[in-house]
Amino acid sequence: MADKLNVAVLMGGKSAEHRVSLSSGQVVLEYLDRRKYNVKPICITQRGQWLIAPGYVNEVEGNGDPRGQLLFGFSQERKPAALDTGLALSQTVAEKVDVVFIAMHGPYGEDGTIQGLLEILDIPYTGSNVAASALAMDKVRCKEVIAYNGIQTPKYVASDAHKWKRHQKTIVERIESELGYPCVVKTRRMGSSVGVNVVKDRAELVAFVTKIIRYDPDFFAEEYIQGTEITCSVLGSLPGESPVALPLTEIVPRTATWFDYDAKYTPGATEEITPARLPADLTAEAQEIAVRVHEILDCGGLSRTDIIMRDGRLFVLETNTIPGMTRTSLFPQAARAAGISMSDLLDKLIYLAIEGHRRKKYYAIEN
């Protein structure tokens, strides 16, 4: 037992992606090698309370169904008491967690917030650092940065709830003039296709913006590009080494006209073809773009960049710094196509987290 690493799997959170996060966390728990790790499931509820059972688990209980909210390693009968953030962090430190595997998506988990807390606690964590997490989560700022670096991204018009309430007509007319219909409307900081829709006219635009500003006061409309949607998963590297692009995945929704929430998380709703059916030159170009974006944003252990291809031109849609790890998620699928098992992938991400943390501390001491 002494030779094992203590790994906390952090999931849930207050965002609209709570259930997706539980699904990711459940799969991570299932595939972590118990010969190497003592595992502690940690769930943040939608009210922001922390559920941390004492000790570590070696076998996952339950049937893997995330709807139970607490099946991630402990049964309902062993439901831990809810803690506020301060007490939860104290318990995490007291139980000597060696590394936190972050399986939280969306605000508070993927935006640098939880990363900052773990930096203060001096605990290694998987994924990207505070700055990269915050930048990638803000889709508008991310588009600005990658466009500055010469990478194509669809045209867009950004606004927020305050301006919308005062100047709705002006904003609508600008969207119609610069983008036209159909166009894609998105919240600025949500993921998993939450708060995203393709609108076909003014009535749909107004109705959808009015709805989504309840989740995120900042939103934007984006040029609708009809083409082949692909995604490129990138496995991070240690300082001085190059990230590795995994095989591309081509996304072909079967039950929807675009890759919405249901198409993304309903088994069988989307045909996901890995490797993508692209010519070798376009495949190489897409992988090069994804690695460039990963490096420009200074992503950490992993990222996944979504791209749309039209007439041989590639447009970056967005980058995820904590891609899903569910049974239907694209990053694990790309890893499998590259010959990397789920357990080996988790090992790699944990190694990058610990080694990156160690080197960061070394550099700080040296400087």
C-alpha cells in the first residue's frame, strides 16, 4: 500500500455539466489501476458542497450508473457528510492526496478556478494550469488569441446580458448583417454543447439568447459553417518535449443536424469515425493545427480541438482542456485508435501532472 499513489478523482460541480462530469469521473474510477493507486472519489454537488468519504477505495461499487449521484466508488448507504470548501480542502490535505485527477467540466472545474485552489494547496493535478484553463474556457478570448496567431476561426459577434437588455435590436441587426442565418449561438464559457444552438431566424435568435443568458451572461453568435466536423485530441508533454496529436475523429450526427448535447452523449446517436476519412495532407494539417493551438494556449496534459472543414479549409471552433472521459467521449476513442488503453492513458496523465508539478517547483527554486 505504501508504494501506491493516493489519487483523488474530482467530479461534479455547480455547472450545467454536472451530470456529464459524474459520468467522466465514474469511468476514470473504473479504469484507474488499483495495483498502482489508492483512489478517493470526491464529488462537488450542484450546490457547491463537497462529498468526501474518509479513506480510499480499491473496488468501485454500484453498476456504473451516474444518475445515482453517489455511485462513484461508495454506495448510497455510505454517503459522506457534505462539507464546505474549507473543510473539504483541509480533509484532502490531511489524507495525503498525492494528485488530483480533475474530471470536472465547465465553470468552476475547467476554467482555472479549482486549479487555483490546488495550486494554493501545492497538490499536483491533471489537465492545464490556471491561465490556460481560463483562456480556453473563454471561447471569445480563445478565438482572439488563435486568430492573432494566424489560425482560421469562424466569424463571430460577442455580447452580454447587460447590452442585450439595453440594445437588443442593435445586436440582432449586427448579427444579421455580419453573419446572417443560420448562425450558431453559444454561451461564452460552457462546454459539452450546453448552451449551443443553430438558429434559423430572428425569432429563434431572440428566444435562445434570452434563455442562455440565465446560465452565462456572456454569449456570442458565430458564422455557421456547413462542412465536415472533426476533432483532434492532443496528449500533452513534459517541458521541452512536443505534444502528440492522436488520430482524428470525424463526427457524423445520425439523429440531429449538428453535434448537440444529445448527439454527443446518447450512445448510437452519432457516428464517430476514427481515424477520420480525410486525405493524408488534410489530416496532417488538422493535427498540426491542434498541436499549435495546444502550445499557443499552453495547455497541459491533454486537450481536444474541434475543427470544421469546408472546401479543404479548416476552421477551429474551440478547444477543451478537460475533454470528456465518458463511455461515449472522443478523447478515449482517439487514444484507443493510437493503441493506448484507458488505464495507460490515465497513467500518462497522472505522470504528466506529477512530473510537471515537480519541475515547476524546481524552476521556482532555481530562479
